[in-house]
Amino acid sequence: MNRDRLIVALGITRTSLHRRGYRVFNHPAALKTTIASAMLRLSGWKPGMPVLDPMCGGGTIVIEAALASRGIEIPCFKLDELLSNPIIERLIPGALDRIVKLCTKPLQESDRIHIGIELNPRFLEGAIINARSAGVDDVTLFILGNSIKLIPKIKKLEKEFGQSIEIAVFNPPYGQRMKPRDLAKLYKDIITTLKDTGFKTAVFITSAISVAEKVLMELDPGKTYRRYVIHGTLPSYVYTIVFD
Ligand SMILES: C[S@@+](CC[C@H](N)C(=O)[O-])C[C@H]1O[C@@H](n2cnc3c(N)ncnc32)[C@H](O)[C@@H]1O
């Protein structure tokens, strides 16, 4: 109950929606697919727009964007469960027909505008395998290397994409295996690089909140919004930066 509103939610699939089924490679610090999808929405990204994950790990954010661009909406992963649930048709007559149409609509042609950069070759290979398993390997581009060095080069190639890349969505290391000083440098470098190369928005999630706050205070890169989320057992913030 919220003041005068009663919110009733009905679970229409038996398994949780974050279990999409495409992740055959599991990155040790993989982001929940549902959080990745929500972060893309928060960034103002819309299907068909280019997006960069500069620290892509097993590729979750890039794959979620590519799936949305191709019109493969979330319920399609759960189509079998939806079709065997008699309540849906009773509650919303015609809903199942509409979902089947949505899930079987022909995929659209798009370019490789969903881009991930990853430092570790094993994780990059995992991202490519995951993208193949999700059926989006032809609309994703995974690049091996240090994003601090690669982003300026990629921005120079923007003309080849035909669209400029202005949105970055990412999940940087939280520092379990890094000294706080090195983590702060990484956060500082990536935010400065994105700003200096003309990105308009960056959305990132971290549980290293004190490091992120210190860096953001020092850099003051633009309007910054914070949202508290629990990622697994880790209290985290999703930061949205709109660069000045
Ligand atoms: C928390 S993980 C990302 C997990 C990913 N979102 C997923 O769902 O699989 C952070 C990743 O950033 C990568 N990384 C750290 N510094 C980097 C840099 N300078 N350039 C590119 N990748 C980097 C790490 O190797 C690690 O795989």
C-alpha cells in the first residue's frame, strides 16, 4: 500500500527474469542481467543507439543492449514458461498471442554498435561466447585492450559507425584484488577519458562507494545522480553522470 495506491504484482514466469539463459561463460564478477538492462534505461540509451561498455567482462551490458536493439524483449527468454501458465490468458485475454508475435518477429539488421572493451583475453573470449549464445554476435563488437588507451582511438573511428558513441554503461572492478589507490586511479582515468573524448552520459555501478565519491568530488565531471541498489549481497550505488 502506498498512500491511496495498492500495487499488486503477479509473477508470470516461474524462474526469475535475471536468469536469461544465454550466459554460458560466467565472469567471476558478472553483473545481474536485470541490473544491466535497468542501467541502460537509466542512461537514456534507446534500442538502435551505439553504446560502449569500457570494462565489459563477460559482456552482460553489451549483450542486453544488443538484444533490446534487435527487438528480442525479455519475456521471450521465458516463452515456454509463459505459454504454460494458464493464469495469463485468463487475466489478459489475447496477451499470449501478442507475446508470441513479439518474440517471433523477424530480427532487424543493425550494425556492430554495441561495443565492449576488456583487458583480460579470457574474459573477452567469454563475452564473445555469451554473445553467440544470445544470438547477437553479429551486432556486437568486443575489443581486447585497455579502454583508457582505446577509447580515444575508437572515437576517431566514429565516422565508420555512421553514428557517434555518446553513452557509456559499465561495471568497473570494485577493488577486491586492487589497492584503493589503484582503484581510485582507474575510476579517475575512465571518467576523465569519457568526458575528454566527448561522451555525454556515463552510468556505472560500484560497491566501492567511498572511492567513487572521492573521485567524483575531485573531478566534478557534471551533474551526478545516485541510486542505491543491492547487487547480490553488496550494497552499491548506480551513478549517472551527465557530463558538462
Ligand atoms: C566487474 S567486471 C565486469 C563484469 C561484467 N559487467 C559482466 O557482467 O561480466 C570489471 C572488468 O573490467 C576489466 N577492466 C579493468 N580495467 C580495465 C581497463 N582499463 N580496460 C578494460 N577493461 C578493464 C576487468 O578485467 C574486469 O573483467
